[in-house]
Amino acid sequence: MWRTRAAAACVICRSLANSSCGIKRKSPLQNLHLVSRSVHHPYYPSARFQRPPLRISIQQFSSLNRLPLHKTKLLNVKHGYQSHRNFWLARLASRLLRVRYLILGSAVGGGYTAKKTYEQWKDMIPDLEDYKWIVPDFIWELDELVDIEKLLKALPDADDLAKLMPDFEKIGESLASLKGFLSPGSPGETAFRATDQGYDNDKQFKKGLLGELILLQQQIQQHEEEARRAAGFSSQQKRKVSDKEKIDQLQEELLRTQLKYQRMLERLEKENKELRKLVLQRDDKGIHQRKLKKSLIDMYSEVLDILSDYDASYNTQDHLPRVVVVGDQSAGKTSVLEMIAQARIFPRGSGEMMTRSPVKVTLSEGPHHVALFKDSSREFDLTKEEDLAALRNEIEIRMRNSVKEGCTVSTETISLSVKGPGLQRMVLVDLPGVISTVTSGMAPDTKETIFSISRAYMQNPNAIILCIQDGSVDAERSIVTDLVSQMDPQGKRTIFVLTKVDLAEKNVASPNRIQQIIEGKLFPMKALGYFAVVTGKGNSSESIESIKEYEEEFFQNSKLLKTSMLKAHQVTTKNLSLAVSDCFWKMVRESVEQQADAFKATRFNLETEWKNNYPRLRELDRNELFEKAKNEILDEVISLTQVTPKHWEEMLEKTLWERVSTHVIENIYLPAAQTANSGTFNTTVDIKLKQWTDKQLPNKAVEVAWETLQEEFSRFMTEKKGKEHDDIFDKLKQAVKEETIKRHKWNERAEDSLRVIQHNALEDRSISDKQQWDAAIHFMEETLQSRLKDTESVIEDMVGPDWKKRWLHWVGRTKEQNIRNETKNELEKLIKCNEDHPAYLANDEVTTVRKNLEARGVAVDPCLIKDTWHQIYRRYFLKSALSHCNLCRRGFYYYQRHFVDSELECNDIVLFWRIQRMLAITANTLRQQLTNTEVRRLEKNVKEVLEDFAEDNEKKVMLLTGKRVQLAEDLKKVREIQEKLEAFIEALHQEK
């Protein structure tokens, strides 16, 4: 190598010697290479060539890259002048050939050396593919936007660049100092080394500077082991005291080096965190016009949310990974989660149960430290104390609302997303704390419910179990460790966390007990890794920063680290979060594609079942069916406006008369008909009509109108539309109808306006033509005939069947019916004797009838006589009124003359005409109110009810039921889960 370089230098020295014109410099011979001077100038004073010493920077570089320096063989050069007398031509040719071979060898050797150096430098550079996502997209598009050739032309010359080169000596000194900071147990090492079940990190860091760091770390561990063996050997030579002191010094020095190196890493992480925050903020503002994409963890969290809605009872074979946080009550689960999320986001209590339902927390990176719920758009700023308090209050309210009456805990999951710079991406589920005893105020099945919830989440073979154990209490009191060991007996997916180590160090008499816990020798359970953390001094008002400082200070001064009971990578929540995140993403990458295939198979099965059962129907889920039913219901409400005015008025008039006919006959017409003359009749009628109009009639009319509207609305809602009718909407329509009727109220001003109209209609007595007169007579006859028919039916029930029915149907009368029949016959004789008899019997007449009956051997009570008389006289009166109607058919002429010079008086016809006209006017008024106001208000109420039902998922689930609905709902959810899983897998592959 040196020969070839010397030969090249000889050629260069001649060119330097010939190019020194016009410049004052040293002699050309002094500028030549040492080897060149020794070969071509043997008489030069410095011809004795010695190997130049290597510079420090080159030595540092060689030590880090393990490049062995090649030994050089110097040319055997004879000093002094030698005369060349013979064969000068041959010697000249050999010299020229030698120079050619030297140049060729130099070129080949230099090329090989340069290639080897380049490959070593290339291997030393770390692989930045995993951090490619940090660089914004516009960086990778610079080659399209920037002209590289122009930039190359604008670069300075080689001489100018040489001035800008860094000082390699200082770089070598920095690398030497960095070598002193390295130590075993650095946080960069994997957290699972404690159990010998971790992953092989040597395969991950074979190349580059990280490989050198780990090599030095292993060398330090070897020296430490040698020191221990030396200490054991010296103990045999009776030098225990001095060796022990030396070991203590080495351990203290090692601990200081580890802490120093860890602080350096934390400072670098902080700077990286700030830089990434700036990058995210710039992207968030849209400076680079970059398309916003959901992060991997957000996409994964959406899949879990859909699964939670799809099967709240956790019966689906969901094997997607998530970090399940379990522990005894008050063991510090919430505090560990808050340290990982870097915010005090959970409600806290002193010894009481605070976590009453599972809380899914999705951690992801973002420019701002915020939290939000999946069903809300409000962002809680976690840097502000008032927002933190509001968030804790909201979580507590949601927990209490999810708990059903008579229960203490709920299976309903609360989904929360926390974003912030530097957060480790993962999905954690905080479960209610395991209890051993049900206290007063709790439901009797609280303990079993908590166990069932914990088992449901932990039985997922891809779930990472984060087992939290309180270090300040006796290990024998732990309940959760037995539960975890049952669900994961091999410990392949369990991470054990010992909390409150500061209290444990103070209270535990034997510190070796803590070491046994961390080494997995005390509990029967196994785990991938063991961690010890400190989550504060127990004050709920402590900030995350103060807790971090306290934790770092504690472990810096802790005897557990100084005596090597705990290792540096097994302490602090920072190392815990890094380890959990790494394990989470490893589990996701290993299992997510398998889960996507499982949901793809489920989708195929559901689609096949739908095609076989409902080949001609679209796959409408519950929300789509609700929208379809909503449109149908609104169309049916609009159909109310298509009802003709005539139909409305006929229905209203008929229904209203059915309601008021009894009052008109019993309280107005019959009492007025008992008067002596027409004047008294009209006066009685006017008074009673006025009272009726003021108190009862308007209200009765409004009730009739509202009931008529309900009947028509119900008819349209329940009417089947032939083949197009879908009975799946019947329950929903019935519920909408009932809720709308409950909410709808008639306009209060309608009664006041209706009262005036009815009063004016009843005051009018002027019948304008014979047609109205005949219509009033017909109306009166129909009314009286219906009443007479009812009265005869009552009398028949009282006295029993007549002789025809007794002979034809072989039925007889009861004893009471015989008594009433005898009483009826006696009272009919009384009426025949006096056709103008008043409506009431006198006492002496009652006595006479009773004595006549007793004379025939019939014992009767006076009350029975009066009761029978009421029906007998009613029948007699109605028959007389009907015969009077026939007489009044020709009375319109006398009516026009006001019955002057006529014995015929038809005031009862005028009364029924007034009633009939009032009914017609009232029906017309109510019809106008219906079509102009109430139908529209009813339509508005229907829309409000439908909107309320649309927001109430429980209502929709209760009203839209059936196999078809459930099958379509399952198919929609499975499709959505599969599509989102495929999108997540694609993004996951792109990140790799």
C-alpha cells in the first residue's frame, strides 16, 4: 500500500516542482513526499524515512469502526551516491516500467480502499426509514420543484469547501467522551431483559454506531463481571474489605454514568419533541398544503370503537390487540395511566371506587395536548386546569350515567382520545379495580361483575395485560395476580408494574422482597417484563412534572438501584410506556391481518344468509330503515290534507251529536216539554241552552274535533298499502302516533271563538223555508225514535220476555221481572185514565198502586214503583212527541204566522232546528280549524317526535326489530370493520 502511494507521490512531486514559477516558496525538493525523497533523492538530508505517527482523530475513528491499520513495508533504500556505468538503456527501460506498475497498483489499491471505507461509513449510518414520516411530504418532492443542476453550479470550489470542513480532532475527542458515558442498562435497551424472555436486540443493532454502543456496553458488563470474580477470589485471599469498597465505588460510578447518560437522552428527547411539535403545528396550519391523514393509532381506535358498538357484551370473537389495565382497587392504575398520558385526566377518590366502567384511552401524537370523546367535538386543553377539571367531571358523569339502576359498575365502554407531542401511540383500556369484599351501598353482584368484565377483556389472546400491583401492601393480599395467572399462565403477554415503590422501600423490612417481586420469584404469575414506578406522594393536586421530578429524584437516591436490586431499564414510567408501546405495536403487526381475514369470512357468511332469505330486498340497516319509515309517516300525515271538507264536517257533526244528544234530550227538551204553555217552554229552553253554551258545549266540541283528527290520523297510519306494506314499521308507527297524540294540544283560543259562534247560532229561531222545517222534523223524529228504542229495550229487560218469546224460545221470567211486569200493567192503567198526567207520581198515587198490587198478592216497594214509572212515562212521552211531529209536518204555515189563531204549537220543532243548525255551524268551524291549523301543527309534532327517535338509538333498537333488521345491521358493521381494518393494514405497511 505504501509503495503504491509513494509511487503516486513521485509523479505528483515532479509536477509540483515544475509548477512553481512566479511564486516564492520552498525548494521543490522539500515539498516532495517522504517516500519520493528517499527513493529519487538519496543524498537529501532527510532521506531516512520514518513512519509518521497517526493523528488522534484517525485513531478514534478506527477504534469505533474496528478498521485495523495495515503495516507498511518501507522500501529498502541504500544511502549514498551510486554510479551507473553499464547498460544504461536497459536500466532506463526498467525504471519506466517500474513507474507504470507503481501507478497502476496505486490506482487499484486506492480504489479498493475507497470502496471499503465507503461501505463501512454506509453501514455506520443508522436506518432512518422508521422516521421517514417525521419529514414533511414536501421534502420528498423537492427534486420536482428545485433545479438541482443550477444549485450544483452555484456551489463553491473545492478550496473554499476545504476551509469549511469540521475539525476532526475535536470530533474525535467528543466521541471519546461519549464512549465514557455508555453503560449497561441504558434506556435504549429493551425493557424485557430482566426475564430472559425478551427479544434478541443484537439482531436489531448489528450495524453502525448503535452496534458500537452496544458492544461497548457489553464490554462494560464483562468488566463488571470480572470485577465480581476478582472480588470473590480476593475474599479467598482475605482481602474482602478492600474489594468490597472497590465494588461499591464501581457500582456508584456505574449508576452515576447511567443517570448522566439517561439525562442526556431525556434532553435529546425533549428537543426532538419540540421539533416534532413545530412540524406538526406547521402541518396543522396547512403551510405545505398537505392532505390531512388520520394517524395509525386513530384508525385503529376507530376499529375498536365500531367493535364496541357492534357487540357491547364482548361476545364477538374480537382478537384485536389492546392494552388492558387491571389491578386491585386503589393499586394505582389510574395514576399509571395518567403518567403515560402525561395529564391528570381521571376522577380521583380516597379509597372509594372511581372507575365504574371500562374507559378506552387512545394515545397519539399531536401538536397540542388535548383530549376529546368519540361522540363529542369539544376539545379539552390539558394544559389548562379548568379544562382538566371539566374533563374529570365529564368522565365521572358518563360513568354514573352508564351504570343502570341497582348496579354499581357498567360494561358500557367510554371512549376517550388523548393527543399530545411525545405521547407513545397505543390503545389502553382501564377496567374497574378488583375488589375482595362487597361493601354497603354496592350491588350484591359487584364483585362477580368486575371479575367477568376483566376476564372478558383478558381472554383475548392478543390483548396485552398491564398488571398493576400496589408495592406498599403485603403481596399476599393481592387478588389480581391470581386472576392474571389464570388468563395468561405462561406470561407471554403480561407486563407487571409495581407501584408506590417509595413507600415500599420505607415500610418493607427486607428489601430483597422487592427484588423477588421484580425478578418474578414471589408471585405465581409470569410476565414478559417487570417494572417499578413511583406515581407521586399521594397528593391529588400534584402536577405531572412534579411527579416526574420526584420519581427521578427517588430512583437516583434509592438503595434499590445502588445495590443492583433494580436495573435502570426497569424503573420510571417513561421506560414503562416505551416498553408497552413497543409490545403493543409488535402484537398489532403480528395479528391484525389474521383478524381482517376472520372478519372477511364473517362478512361472506352474512351476505350468503341475506341472499338466501331476502333475495329481492336491499340490505337496509336500522338507520336506513328508520329513514324509510320516517318518509312514509310524513307522507301519511300529508294525506290528512287530502280529506274533503264534506267528509270532515259529516264526521264532526255526527260525533258531536252523539256526545251531546243525551244532555239535550234529558236536560233541555224533556224538562221544557213538561211546562204548561209555549212561553214557559221557550224561556226554559233559552235558559238551559245559554248555560250549556257557556260551560260545556265549546269544550265538548273541541274534544270531538281532536278525537276525530286522532281517528283519521290513526286510520292513515295503520292502513295497509297492499303488497307494498312492510309490517316491520308497525311498532314504530304506533309509537310515533301515541307520542304525537300525547304532545299535541288544541289551540286554547279555539274554545273562546267557538263559544261565540255557538251562542249566536242557538239564538236564531228563524226558519227560512219549508225544506229546513222538514229537515228539523226528520232530525227530531230520528232522535226520538232512537230514544224510544232504547227505552223499550230497558223496559223489556225490566219485565222480561213477552208471551211470544216465552213460547218460541222457551224462556221464562224471574220473580223480580214478574213483580215489575205487574207494576207496569198497573201504571199503564193509570196513564190511560189521565193522558195529561205529569212526569212525576204523587205520593197518594204511589200508595194506591201499591195497595192494588198487594190486593193481587204482589208485594212491591215504593222505590220500584217510581223507577218503573220513569221508564213507562218516558215511553209514553216519546210516543206522544212522535205523533206530535207528524202533526207539525203541516205546521210551517202556522209557524210563519207565529202560531196565531192556531191550536197547533211546534216549538219543539224549532228547538231541534236550532240544535241542528248549531251542529252544522260548529262542524264547519272545527273543520276550518283542522285544515288550516291543527293538521299542520300535528305534522310539526310528528317531525319532532321522529327527530327525537332518530337521536335515541335505544328507541330505534326497541321499535325496529326482527331477523331482517339484525342481519342487515350485523352485515353493515362487519363490512365497516373489515374496510377500516384493510385501510389500517395498508397504512401500516406504508409506515414500514
